[in-house]
Amino acid sequence: MAGETTSHLPGGTMSPAVRNEAYFEEPERRKPPITVVGPVAWVRANLFGSTLDTILTVLGAAFVIFVVVTLLQWSIGAANWYTVIFNLRLFMVGRVEPFMDARLATLALYLALAVGVNLAAWSVVRVRVWLVLVVGLIALFLIPTLIEASIPLPPTYLGAGQREVTTGSITVAPQSRVAFIGGAGEEITITLAEFSSEGELARLSSFTDVMTNTLRNAARNRLAAQRRLGGIQEALAGNRLTDRQRGELEAELEKSEIPPAILNSYQVSALPVSVTVRAGWNGEELASAVIGAGDELRYALPQDGWYVLEKSIPASDESIATLATRGIYPIFDRTFIRDDGKRAYQYVRATDRFLIEGGRPREENGTDTPMLGIIEHQYKGLRGPANYLRVMLAPFLQQVNGALALLTALVAAGYYSSFGLILRGERFVRTVRRAAVWLWLYLPPLSLLLIVGGGDSVVIVAGVLVAVGGLLAVWRIWERLRMAALPPLRRALAGLALLLAYIGLIVLAAWLARALLAPLTRSEGLLQASDPQLWGGFLLTMMLTVVGIVAAFPIGIAMALGRRSSLPVIRLVSTLYIELIRGVPLITLLFMSVLLVSFVVPSLGGPDSAPYKVMVAVTLFSSAYLAENVRGGLQGLPPGQEEAGKAVGLPGWRITLHITLPQALRAVIPAMVGQFISLFKDTSLVAVVGLIDITGVANVIAAQTEFQGLRREAYLFIFIVYFIFSFAMSLVSRRIETSGAGAARR
Amino acid sequence: MFTRARLSRLQQVIARVLGPGGAVLMQIFRLFRPILRPLINALADLRVRQVLGQLFFASLLILFFGWMGSTASSELSQKGLVPTFNFLDLRSGFEISESPEWYSGNSSYGRAFAVGMINTVRIVILGLVLSSILGFFIGVFLLSSNWLIRSIARSYVEALRNTPLLVQIFVWYFIVMFSLPKIQQAITIPGEGITFISLRLALWALLWLILWRYWRGSGVSVERREASQYGFAALVITSELAAYGYFEIEGWPWSWGAGFSAAFWPFALVIAALLGLVLLAHFGGGVKGWAVTRGISGRWFAPFWIGSRWRLRLLGLALGGGLAGLIFSFGLLPMAAVRLELRPAIFISIRGLVFPALLPTARFAAWFAFVGLGILLAGFIWLWLGRRTEITGQPYPRGTLALLALLTLALVGWWMVGTAAAPAHIVVEGGGETVLMPLAEAEAEGLLGTAERLRTSTRPLLIQLPTQNRFGRFLTGVEFTPEYMALLLALVVYTSSFIAEIVRAGIQAVPSGQLEAGRALGLSQAQLLARIIFPQALRVIIPPLGNQYLNLSKNSSLAISIGYADTFNITTTIMNQSGQTVTGFFMVMVFYLALSLFISAIMNAINDRFRLVTR
């Protein structure tokens, strides 16, 4: 096109006259230069706008790359994610009894349903979002399957021989017998692991026993010592050292000595190893071979159960060997309470959660045969991405995908059932919204029943339900009575009768609940009471947050109204309450509730009341902040609203209840969501007073023998969980803010 | 007797139910009517009802607290723990890792509490300052026009404010602090060793200064300025590369500097290519015209970057590079360097952070008198010139002048104080006996302790570098424990994410018309920030900032989770030992309330200063 327009022009130059003529023809169409539109322009404008910008971009990019690479390297190469995988239950619900699982699952599913209905009631979720979710879920199921099909598990390295291995201050002898678990039909293979060089031994990365790991460390230490020596020599040759440093390095050079080559001095895997597989249940020999270089023992296990691997080097006392075994993997052991109330052991294979209960083989002297336990057989060495996927990621996804799929399915079900109703007509929107609110209102009693359980919870729920319902009924009757313009005394009498009936109703309901429903809650019944001391993890965090907001609501509103009251005593008391609590850190309140409450109410001294005491502290704390939020909303109202109420002749409390408070509460919804988020984070402080909420779990894990001192993984996991929830809530809050829900009622 | 007609309906009911007895009851009621009537009338008054209601409410409260108090006191007296303040004089019996020298295990509980208060205030003050600075920068980054910086700042803010402070404290303490090296392998700043600072650096700096004057001078077009900038960069980079290659790397193929060598050719090739490009760009127009007449599309000859601008830039590059090559080939580059022996001043290790101490010597008071005079003079100049400006409308550089006055007096004072000679001899203890020896000799033999140094130094201030004993323990220098560092970092980073959002909102709240007006007046970017944006943004920023300061001061009580000895942590220890729980909590509450009140009082005062004054 451009060629055509220019080719018919006479000569190579374009005189102004020609241009003017061309102006009347079809104007020449050119693409805008790529410096003005498109990605190049975007990069120029947003990353390299000026010299300072360019420098900042380069520095920022370097920083981001550094952080991301470090994090990825650590989490793929070095992190022990079994801390999270094998403690997922602890993270989520703490140590609650096994019978709670079904109840908590019910609650979670109910919540998912409620979220779905609420999504439909208040907003529209695009099909695209659902598609992304579905694809993500399919991936969650597909990815681990693919990984397991395509990447083989790395071998487990087990040492054999009679000689001890030493590095630094550690001396270890190989185990001659080790017990492992396996399933029927699984094939195990055992070969001799051969190392061509010390570097290969040092880079070994897999499950290893203590001896092999010590051997690996010996090789690593030797290589490191060599490098250090080279470094010292290089530094001494240069001119960058002060006299003091020179003296120090020379002294170090004199002292240091390089140990002899590891592969030679231990004659690693030089001689054949005699290997026997025995049945764990009767000690019978199942397979046996002498494995030299290139030999392999293959054996298919006959049944699920325990097996014992015997390995020794009969020919020499000087040599040691390392066997590479496949199909034999480390075991987690844990205790659980059986149905008959006795303590029993479960053994779980780290790589695929294959599970055996009890039956651990014993030696002739009655002790347990050494087990291929995860404590002595950790994954050592820097993992590659493939091993990371196979050993860490696949088991994790296998564990969470089912629950995530179920929850998402229920959210979708709630959403689409309500959405379908909404599509039928405008009037159903109101129905759905009402249902959405009611679903939340049912949540507290339901949680009380399902989480706390026990006879008391049933009675309380029945009492509260009847009390609230009754209050609404009593209110309506009372309004009728007021309208009927009765003489004052008669009205008073009628009110009294109403009150009595109301109380009677509650007592009756509580009595009925105790008589009829409490049998359900006996020790093995449907709603068996759970031990509050065992609540923990994310469950406890959520409980504290929700209780902290819900219970603080009435107190907060009362205090806000009290602070604005014209009555000096009430104003003083409310102001004192709010300012005292806001001026003091939450942690002091928590400690106070734990230490001081038992002085005032001696019956609350026991440890099983700790969660309740903490709940009280959290409630007091958040009520003071909530009061300030509500007061802000009340102050923000135009005074005309209240004056209008007065002009109509409403009494003060009616103005508050029907005019000012509803508007104030609507206006402070975003602030209250912010309060909710901050309370959600602040509940982590209960870990300091000894409760095991999700933050406390990290400290518990660092004390477990399997994961001694490992904190990073747990903290990262907690970080992500907190982030997801707080960020989601802040998004909701922002949405509410922009949607103008805070404005006066339409 | 009363007739039925006079009975109200209620009385009828009562009479019907109770019979004659009811009638008698009503009669008795009537007897008391003269007394009850005024009461009932009084109750009809709203004010009376309010007073009565409040009295009722207050008595309920008093009853409740009285009940709580009595239960608690009976419970406490059963255990022999009646709350008193007498225990504050008892011996505490516990050591505190971070305490001034006047505290030891033999000190009283009261002193232990005082140490806690000092530690809290220490961390809060530093935390406030650092988090404000960090938060300010992050807040500005949040508004950066650079997408990457903006995104990094946004992720920083979101990640930090959406996760609990406690977890962050744990991460800083258990992960960051614990992964620091041992004291023997401490990270030192500056690293110990010998550094050479090349004289070329000074040369480049000088050249840069000259060029800077040229660039800033009027009449230099943007194109020429850019060309000279490119040329200067090429000069520096090429000659540094050459020097580096020649001196540092063995077997470097481009062994330059030895005159006409093999390395000349690639170098000459690059320069020639650059020059060729320049020439092509210069004469390319003619070639293009020639080609276009023959039906070849012109754009083949004009890549988008060959504008006049790029022509000049390339010329600059070629000239700068060529010049560097010449200078280097003829050996005109100074290869000498200054030899610097660096001693570490800051140690970072698993035991915390240690940095030099700045100690006032015996002569500090005399010097400080000068400084005080300087401050007075500076204040006077500031006020006086400000007044002159107001009266005459003439601008004065009052900030510079005031600073100058202060600096002059401080320097003069430093010199005057230093003129008096140090004592020639000093009494020191060496080898178990006390001897009088010359000061210089004692210094050389290392017999002077910190106290002696402070007494004999001729300078008003003494900088004391950290020194270690054989076991790695620090004898001098200021030490921050890892607990302190972890808590400080966590508080600063966490609070800064909130402050950043506040700063962002504050800056965005300044109407854009204000900026445009400032630009229209011809203010520079810095003036715009300092005089237009910040004074107005501060008004919006200060109230929520005060809230964040309060939060930080209260959050400092999380010290207990990692064992930093702040007020609350020490109080819990005191409470555990003495059993004085009630008193302990009372003291802690009073302390934190006082701290909060103090901070909010200051913030209110600042707020009043910056508030928009309206009619």
C-alpha cells in the first residue's frame, strides 16, 4: 500500500505541492510506530521511562529474581515438605478426637454451601472463573497421577558391612537388619550402588540411612576441606590480606589436613553383599542373594505386611557397601486410640501413604527390629525438580485434592441452585438473599453443636433458638398491645404475663432438649462432647475470630451508644471501657484472662477452660475496637436524620434503633471487615499463652522427633494460609466499599 | 365506702378475685396515696428517671466489681498473695540479658521493671523512626510510574499486612537470626582486608564534574548532551575494561597497553563499525533517496533507531571508545591506587549486631557549650531572616545560613577544646601494681581502659570500634541482641506496610490541580514535593499515622514470644516469682496506657500544627 502510493510520484523527492495534492486523495495509512503502541511502547513507558527508572527497573528485577530463585531453590531442593504433609490434620483442626472428623467435615461443607449461596445472592461469578476452577481441580487430580506414572521414585540407599564410618565427631555402624513395610505384589529390587568418584557420592540425593549419609558427609567434608585449602592458598598468594588475617590463615593452613580419599579408605561397594529378605510375621526366608557389581535381586512381595532386610559383607571387615533399593521406603509411625480405647501403632510409608497397623517384627531378644523410620532415613541431599515432584508434591496433592474438589463442588452447587432460582424472576432475588443471610445465622448454633457437642451445647442451642424466636414473637405481640391503647396498669400486667410466658417457654425448651436430645450426646453418641483442650490449628483460629466478632457485636454497639449518650455515668463507663482496652496490648488481656480469671471464678482454673477464657479476652478486645468503628459510623451521619426522627415524635431509643443505628452499621461495614481481618491475624497471639492454634502448630512441629527444629516449611505454609484468607476478605471489603453498600438505604 | 362505679376496671378484677379482702387492700393503698403521688409525679420527669437509672446502673457496676474483688481477694489471701506494692523493694534474683550496668540479679523488682520500661521505650522509639522512613519510601514506590517497582511495593504491602505479626516475628527470629553465622565467622562491614582504590576513579569523577557543568550549561541541545554522555560512558567503560583485562586476568587475549598488539584489531573493528554506522546514518538519506527512485522501499535504509539522535549518540560512543583506546595505548592512564587497610566496624552474627560506640569524653561538656551557642545562633538567624522575608518579601537562604552558623561554631569549638594538652603522665594499674607512666607509653602498651581514655582524650567525642576478647565476646561497642534485632525488624517491616498505604492515600488525596499550579509556577520537582505535595499530604497522613504508632508501641509487647526483655516480659517473670499477679497487671496496664497517652498527645500536637486553619 505504502509502495503503491509512493511509486507513482514523480522523482525521489516529495515537494510540498505534491503532498498537498496527495492530501485530497486517500490519506496514506501507516501503522503507528512500535514505540507508541504495543508491548514495546508499554515497556518503554512503564519500565524504562527515564534514567532513574531504568536503574530502578534493573535493581528491582535483580531483587525479584534473587528472591524468587532463592525461594524456589530452597523449596524444591532442600525443604522437607513432609512437615506439612504429615501434619496437615494438626494444622487444620489440631488434635481433636477422630469422631470429630465427620462433624467438622459437615461444618466445612455447610460453609462451602453458604458461600456458594451468598455468592449468587450478592454478586455474579463469571463462567470463566468456574472454568478456571474446574481446570485447576482436574489438574489437581491429573498432575499427581501423571507425576507418578512418569517419574520413578528415587532409590533408598542402605549401608551394609561391619566397619564404622566416621566424619567429624560422628561415628556410625551400618545396620545388619532393618524392617520395612510393603504391599502384596509390590516388587522390590536391590542393587549395589557404585560411585565412580567422590563428587558423585557427595552429590547423592535420596532417602539414605544414617551410615550412607555419614559416608556422603565424609565425602562432602573432604571436598569442602580441599576447596577451603585452595581458597587459603589463593588468598595468601594475593595482596589483599591484612597482617592479622595472613597470620590466621597461615595458622589454619598448618593445622588443616585433608583426610584420605573416602572411596578408597572405606573400599566402598568393592565386595559383594549378601542380602536376605525375610517375612516379618514369622521370620521365614523369602529371598536371598549375593549381590556384586551389576547384580540385582528382584522379589515380588507376597502380601501386605512387614518384611525384614538382612545385609552383610561376609568376605571382609574392612569394606563397606551401599545398596540402592527400590520399593523400600521410609516409614512414619504414629499412635492412635483404637475403638476399644487401647493405644495402637500405625505405620505409614512416606512416599505413598501405604498403611500398616501394628505387627512390627521383633528380634530374638524381644526388642523391636530397627525400622526403616523416617527419623533415620530422611531425604538427604539437594533434590532435583523431578524428585521434588515425585517425593513431595505428588503426595501433597493426593492428600488435598479430594477435599478441595468436594468443597468447590458444594460452592458451585450452592451458587447454581440459587442462581437458577434468581433467573426465574426478580422476586426470587429477595428470597435468595434472605436465605443467604439465614445460612449465616444458622452457622453459630450449628458450629456450637458440631464443634463443642455434648448435652450442654444442645440445651444452649435449643434455649437460644427458642429465646430468639420467642423474642421476635413477644415483640410483635407487644407492639399490638401498644397499639390497642390499653389503660396503663392493664398494659403492665399484660407485659408481665408475656415476660413470664417467654421465660417459661425458654425453660421448657431447655428442659425438653435436656430430656429428649441429650441422650444423643452420651459418650459414643452422635453429638459426643469434644475436649476443648484438643481444639487447635486453623479450626481454633477461625473459632476465636468468629466468636470474637459475633460476641463482640452487641457489646460494641452498646458501648458505642453509651459513649455518645448524654448521661454522664454511662458515657464515663463506656469511655473508660473502650479506652482502657484499646490502650493495652491484646497479649496482656490474654495473659490476664489466663492468669487472673481463676482468682475471680475459682471453678475456671482448669486447663480445659483455656479456650473459653481466651475467647472472653478476644471478645472484650474486639468489642472496644468495634465500638469505635460504630461510633465513627454514628458520628458520620448527618444530624438531620436524628432531628427528623425527633420531629416525627419518636422516642430516643426508637430513633437509635430504626434510624441512626442501621445507617451507621451499613456505613462501617468495610471498617468492620478490616477489624475482622485484623482480629483473624491477632488470634495468632494465643500461641503465646500456650494454645495450639495454627501458629502454635509450627512450634509443636519443631519439637516433633521426625522434624526436629524444622520451622521454615511450617511458617511458609502458615504464611500462605493466613495470606489467602486475609487477602480474600480484604478483596470482599473493597468490593463492598466500591459497590456503595455504605451509602444510605435506597 | 366506695361505689362500684368509682372502681377502676383493675380494682374490679382484684375485687372479684380477692373478694372483700381485695377491697381492704385497695383501701390501704389509698391511705398511702398522699405519699406516693409526689413520688410518681417525680418519676414522670425524664431527668429524674435518668438520674435514678444511672444510679441504679452505677450501683450494679459497683456490686459486680465488689463481688469480683471480694472473691478475688479471699482467693488471694488464702494463698497469701494479697496485692501490695511492697514487693517492689525485694531482691529480684534474675538476670536480664539486656540491661544497663546498674541492674543485676541483686537489684530490686522495681529496678527490673524499670529496665523493662527502658527496653520497651528503646525499641518503640527506634521502631517508630525506622518504620516511618521505610513506610514513606514504600508509599512513594506504590505510586511510582515504574510498573516493576510499583508491583514490588504492592506485593510487599499485601504480603506483610495480610499475615500476622507474630508469625513474622517468629520468621525473623527463628529463621533469619538463627541462620546468621557464628561469631567467629561474623559478617563484618566493611570486610576486613586491604582494598585498593584506583586513582582512575578520581580522574573519572573529575571528568564527570567538568562534563556536568557543561551539560547543565545553557544552550547545549539535548542531542549533544546525550552524545557527550554516551561518549563519557564509553570512555570510562572501555578504559576500565582494558585496565581490568590487562592487570587482573592472566592469559587475557586482549593484552592491551603494550602498544600495537593483536588486541588492537578487534578494538579498531568495533570503533570502525560505530563510525561506519554514523557515516551511513549521515549519508544514508542520499542513498535512500537514490534507492527509492528505483522502486526499493525506503524503510530498508532507515531502521527506526537511525534518527539524528542516534547518529549523535553513536558518534559519541565511537569518539569516547576511540579516545579510551588511544589513552590506554599510550600508557596515559594512571594505574596507581590508594592502599586502604580496612578494619571491621560492624559485626553481624548469630549473637546479634555490634557497632561502634560514640562516647562523650571529659571535654564533651565544653564542646557542647559551643554547640549550644551554635544552636541558639542558628535559631536566631532562622527566625530573624524568616521575619525579614515576611516584611520585605526578599527571599533569604535562611536554612543554609543557620546550618552554616551551627557548623562553624561546632568546628571552632572542636578545635578550641582540642588545643589544651592532654596530661603527660597517667596512673595505671599494670601487673598488679599502680604506676605513674607517660601517657603515650601507656597507650602503646594497651593499658588504657575505656574510662582512662575518656578522661585523657583531647577530643570531645570518642569513637570506639568493637573489640573482641579471645572467646569472641565483645569488650567495647554497642551490642544489639538477636532478640532485639528480630523484634525491631519485624515491627518496622510490619508497621511500614501500613504506613506505606497511609502515605499513598495521603499523596493521592492532594488534588491534581495543586500540582499543575505548582508546575505552572515553574517549581522544580523537588520544590513541588517539598512545598506543595507533602504539606498537604501530611494533613491527611498524620491522624492514621498516629494510630499506627500506637499499634507499634502496643505490638512491642510481643517481645515475650521470643524472649526480649521488655516491660511485659519482665513483668510476667516478676509475677511468676513474687506471685503478685494483680499488681503486676496493674503496673503493665498503667505503663501501656501512659505510653499510648504520651504518643497520642504528641501526635495531636503535631496534628494541630499541620491542621488546615479555617475560619
